[in-house]
Amino acid sequence: MYRVYELCPERLLSPYKTFECGQCFRWNPDGSGGYTGAASGRAARVFALGGTARVECEEADIGFWRDYLDMGTDYDAARESVMRGEYLTDCARTGEGIRILRQDKWEALCSFIISQCNNIPRIKSIVEKLCELFGEPFETPWGLRYAFPPAERVALLEEPELAPLHAGYRAPYIINAARAVASGDMDLDAAAGMDADAARAYLKTLSGVGDKVANCAVLFGLHRLDAFPIDVWIKRALREHMPPDFDPKTLGEYAGLAQQYMFFAERAVSAVNTRKSV
């Protein structure tokens, strides 16, 4: 049975900001301010009502979703810790309500391999096609959903079988990563116990995994909140707002949260400027 559960004040969990900040690719707006999504073969709807963030899910899964939405972290303290200077303070205020999801390690790694040199709508399309073709289907109140295929399933595929995804040069990287994870050559559980630098170096031993993909997998899959991925948005932010010798490590254990605040703020400013120019 699906029920609605209260989580926290909306200011500490904004569905829009959390699911639109580039960290996940299987959550979509439902047309009424909420987001529906799937993770680990489960489905939920996250929304806000009366200033409170809520989740609608199977009764048996509420513990999973509380963990997935990182309800055990003090986001007031985390946000305050990265408010260093005017720019980062403004970003933290703009991004208040973003939470770093506790995503499945393999799903995050695979999704960010797909993400390289790609835009969010296309990443989401490729990820969803991968799930539809090779994941297990399950019924939900919001229609049929598909689980993300485990590494063991993807490891059995040959490159031509990924052609319907239109993943391009990423296809062999997906299969190679799946085979490494399935065989134990790439131990993601062990990686989660490493510090961020060691985990990043370990993930980079995979073909097609460079700094950006590794950092994203470390932050969003291994939940190392001190990881700081740098993409085109963050490069521009660093160039325009931070000193040349800025070291993300100075932001401490929540550097990755600061990165999400910056990413969200930069895209928000770009959207406003685009509307003004039309």
C-alpha cells in the first residue's frame, strides 16, 4: 500500500532543486509540483504541501526513501559550513533545499559515464531506454516503471545490443564498467570506504572514466560529500567568481554540496538571462 509521509520543512528539501540540479536522471515533474522517480526497483513521488516536504511510497519502503533522500544529514549546518564569501553565500541561499541523494553506486557510475559530453535531457533519455530494454518492469500508481539494470545484466551484453540507446562512443565504456563491477575487479563497496581522492583514482582505472565522471560517481554514488566535480558550468563559475588559486578542499566535508549550490545558481542565472534576451 502506498502512503504519504512527512519528511521535513520544504526549505530543507525542495523537490525542484534537488531533482533539477544534475545529480540524478530518473526523476521527472508530475505536473503538480511534485516529482516521480525510481531507484533500486522502487518508485516514489516527492512533493511539498503546506511548507512540508513529503514522500508517497510503499509502506515497507519508507526507510529506504528516508535514507535515499539523506534525511540523516543536518543540511542547515552543512549549508552554513560552505557559506564562504559573498558568492558562495549567495549560491547557498539560492540553492537552499538541495539534498545530495544516496544513489545506488552502480547506477550512479553508469549514469555519469553516459553523461560525459552530453546534456541532461539526452542523458535522461539514454538512461531510461537502458532501463526499459534491460531492467525489470514493476507496477506503480504512476504507471509501469523499470528498475535500473544491475551490472551483472549489462555485463552480458555486447556493444551492438546498446545501439537503440544511441549512446555513441559511450557504449563500450558502459559494458566495460559493468563487466568490471560484475566480476569484482571494480569493487564499489570498497571504493565507498576510501577517501575521495583515492576513490576517484580507483574509478579512473576504468576505460572512459576521467576526472569529471569519477568525481560525480564519488559524490553522487559513493556519497563522499567532499568530492567536487567540475563541468562547464562550474569551470565558468570558478573563472568568474573565485580566485585563480581556489582549492575546493578548503570547503571541507561538504564541498560537494557547495558544488551543487553553484551548479544550480549558475543555471538559474543563465535561464534568466536567456529569457531576457528573447
